[in-house]
Amino acid sequence: MKNLNGFMASFAASILLFGAGNHAEASDLLVSPVRVVFEGRDRVAEVTLVNKGQSTANYRVGFENRRMDENGSLKKIEEAGEGDLFAENYVRYAPRRVSLQPNVPQTLRLMLRKPADMAAGEYRSHLHFAAVPDDAGGASIERRGGNADGLSIQLTPIYGVTIPVIIRHGEVSAAAQVENVDFRRNTDGGGTLSVRLKRNGNISLYGDIDVHLQGEESPAVQKRGIALYTPNVARLIDIALTPEQYSSLAGRNVEIRYRDRTKSGAGIVASAAAILN
């Protein structure tokens, strides 16, 4: 029984579910801004939380670390790999638990503390807002009918929203390239425009992709809020096209522009010309 109890405790601690249910959902929590960047003389930042649900919701706040794969997915990691620099040890925040009444904003305050010997570069961790179930549950083990061998597991989903917190320190820079343009039709009559975004330098990229027909300044297609985090050097990006968009681009000369969206950005940072055959 000792080994079984140890296994069940480990199993319960490892469960983290995201989905729909009767408790506060991720879609009920609005977080603004959706990313926090400390650079230059920045030392203080604020994040506003609003519960758009119909009842009071409680959230735990904490840092976690994530690594991006080449397709842009972020996966939680426990230890730093080559090139990973984490921000969690340099940022303090309060409160660490919030109770949000419907449509009543609450502010989370973050403070940056940089040591004198901090190496130049970009440090990133992700601030996670995890909904606390009404019954303060998670996973529980219950005995049934007095049978010592009869165990049942009750699982309560935990919902969460995560935003990046980034520190840029010292001499930092980044450059981008757009390459490997691919254009293909889908079975539904729409299509997919794929590009490879490449990064150079010691900080991440964050921006939008605009697709312009030759000679036109208004974009025919846009995809917003695309990040390429360090230490990754490339990311594959698929842009879904409606049948109308596919038809308007097929056989045409286009310019694909990647525009920086950071406050220190300088507009267009990369572009590529292509004929979409």
C-alpha cells in the first residue's frame, strides 16, 4: 500500500488539464498586456486582470519556463537547456493569488531587480494564471464502501492563461529573414502560405506578417503576433487562406513582410518577394 500511495500522489501531482467545464475557464480571464518586456531603464510593470465570467473566480499566479519548438508551440520545461536564460529569479510580483469579481479589474505589479554582474542578453519566463477550482481540488483519492483495496480518482480540471515576461539587458540586437516561401491549395478550396522566419542576434522577435500584392500598400493577408523566441533560430509559419484569398494570390507577384511590433522596433525588419504558383 505504501508504494501504491506514493504512485498515486505522484500521479495526482502531475495532472494539469486545460479545457471547458463548470469552473472559471481560460476564456473568462482577460490579461493585458499579453506580454511584458523590461528593457532600458524599465523597472516596474503592471498587468491588468479582468474576469469576464458571471461569478467570482480565484487564480494562483506563478512563473514557469517554456521552450518554443520550430512550429511555434511552447512546451513547459524544468531545466535550462543550451541558450536558455530565465527571468523568474529577477522579477518580483504581487499579489500571488487573486480573487476576481466579474468585470472588476485588478492590477498585478511586477518589479525588476537586476544584479550588477548580470550577463547581456534576453531572459524569459512565463507568468501563469491558474484557476483555482471552487472546491480547492485538483485530484483526490477516495476509499469506497470500506474496501481498503478500492480506490477511485476524482480529477478537477485546472485552467490557465500564460504570458511571457522578458528582460533585455546590455548590448542586444536581432535581425530577421523571411525564406522558404511555399504556396499550396487545400481540399476545401482555400490554401496555405508557408514561410520560414529566421532570427540572428541575442534577442527574440515579435511582429506581424503582411502579404502584399506587387504595387499595393494595403496587405492582402495578415497574420499578427508572431514570436520567435531565443535560443531558437528559426520558426515555420503557416498562414491559412480562404478560397477568396487563395484565388486573389494564385499566380501573382507578392512581397511578404515581417514587421516588428516591439516598442523599440523599427518597422519592417525582413521581407521576401515571390511568385505564388
